[in-house]
Amino acid sequence: MVRSCWYVIGLGGDFAPETLHETMVAGRVLVVWRDRAGGLHALDGRCAHKRFPLAKGRLLEDGTLECAYHGFRYDPEGRCVAVPALAGRHEHLERLRCVARFPVVEQTGVVWVWPGVGEPPSGPPSTPELEEPGWQVAVRGPWRLRADAQLLIENLLDLTHFYPLHAGNIGTFADASVPVEVSRSSDGSPPLLTCTRRRRAFHFGPTKARWFGCDVGDNDATHAMVTPGMFRVEERGGPVGSLEAGLARGFVLYQFITPVRAGELAWWRLVCSPETLEVEGEQRPLAEVVAEDCEVVVAQDAWALEEQQRMVDLGDEGFREVQVRTDAPVVMARRLLADLEGSVDAEPAAVAQ
Ligand code: FES
Ligand SMILES: [Fe+2]
């Protein structure tokens, strides 16, 4: 599991002021809250005294967090600023960051946390379409799946599963063999991996036929693993020749994948588009139609990933994986993730200020 990465823990509206939330990201339990001024804070969720969950405590008038067990008080930096049993003689603790603090950022309405070691080299990946004037955003999730985040990452790069898993909605038999162009970031900057598929005079499945307004047409689709925590999908499509003529319609889909811990993930999908679509005589936002149509697709993927995880959990004994040519993006993603995992992760120690 890659820890040194920005991961989504919710949308801005999920964090009401002065309410403590317990959340788990990449195997770390965190307590997250929004202060009275709107700022967000994230600390290790375990009290440094006897590991009582800090989210069961309370926020005091001065903005400190009081543990519900013995009353150790922490400031938003994780410094212990009061210990009732020591009656004021706690200065030695105040010099320590007793509880680890984690960077947390709200950006275009999305809340991101960095569960890695040390400070992140840069901010969360950019998501400009989430607040583009005139664009609609349709939000779905979070789905919580009993599956490793890596299985979802592999799924999103590998559209050869459009048949048979999604046959009858977004997929057809022919989708499984659409050629894919793969490009990998040369210097580790995002996007890490990008897969592009171009379909021309293609017989769409029923869902894409609806989105693009024709049974046979052209479609460009780009699936980018921006970071292990975010995919950006861009699709445009329409009748034959419409892409080149600039007459196709399309959308951007952000997918946030957060490893909760080994064998568990959280998944959000936010579809963005400025365009509308006529459905039964009514103009509807394309973003909303796509999000709605994809609910069945997500349920199919969720089923597949949890079934796959059930087999993964049995271990490797007697199993040998067969990789075919079209698994290239998945193999590249595995290497990337292994490199990223290998390049981190000592536990943060209490740091003297
Ligand atoms: S466990 Fe939190 S104060 Fe003792
Ligand atoms: Fe899928």
C-alpha cells in the first residue's frame, strides 16, 4: 500500500465545524476536524497516553482536543498542552509533538489527507473541472469495498473487462480488443500512467450510444492514473467525424481511490460536464445521466473486486498468473506502485519542537 500520497477522505460538506471524525487511511487511524474558522486538522487518532480513540473526546473553547479517558489535551499540532493528573507540571510534554499531525487540505470542495511520512513535496492533484463555471458535477460514493485499492487501480486501467463484465451497458465484445496507447511519466510527475483508446465508426453498447447520441460513431477515451489516489477519465464521442469537427460531446470523470487498510478501499466518482442531453423529451445534465448510468457498472466492478479479493486472500500457493499482451498497463501500474511503496515509510516518531 502506498502511504506517501494524497488521498481523499471526503467532501467539504462531510466535515461540519467542531465535530470530530475518525477515519482510516492507508492503515492509519486519524482524528479529523474542522475548527470554528473553517480550517481542517488531522492527528493520529490514538491518544499518546493509553491509545484511547481521540475522536471519542471533545473540542474545548480554546480549540484544543481533550481525550475522553484521562483528559490529556492536544493542540492541533499534536502537542500535549495539559494533563489533569499532573496539575500543571506537564511542560516536558508540551515540548514534544506527542501525537503525529498529518497534512490535510480542502481543494475544489474535496478533502485530502497525506498519511505519509514527513511533509508532502506538493499539494493534492488539481481538479479544476469541479469548480468550472457552467459545469455540472454529479457526485457518487463513497463505496466501501472489501478489496485492496490496487485491485481497483488495475481494474480502471484494464478495459478488456468491458466484455463480459459490462456487456449490456457500457461494454461490447469489440470493446475488449480496442487497441490501447500507454504512456508513462518519465520523471514521476503526474499523471503517472495514461491509457488512450480511440474508437472510430464503432458499434457502441447501449449506454455509450445514449451518451453520444448514435449507435455507430467515434469515441476518444483517456484513463489517467494521476496518482495512486486519483484517476482522471476524459471521454468524448458522437457520430462518425464529429470528434475531428469539434461536434462531439463529453465529460471528465474524477475517481478517488483511498486505501482504507489492506483489503479495504473507499471509492468516489465525480462526473463533470457543461453539456446536456435530451432524455425522453427533457434536457438533462450529461454529468448526471452518466453518473446514473454508471451505478450498475460500479455494482458490477464492486462485485468483481470483492470476489477477486476473496481469492487473493487464499494466498499464492499453487497459483500462477497468466499475463497476456493486453495486460501491459496493469503490469506497468504494478511496477509503479511497487516503486512508490519501496521509496518510503518509517514511522513518524515524537518530534521535539
Ligand atoms: S488515554 Fe487519553 S488521556 Fe489517557
Ligand atoms: Fe469496470
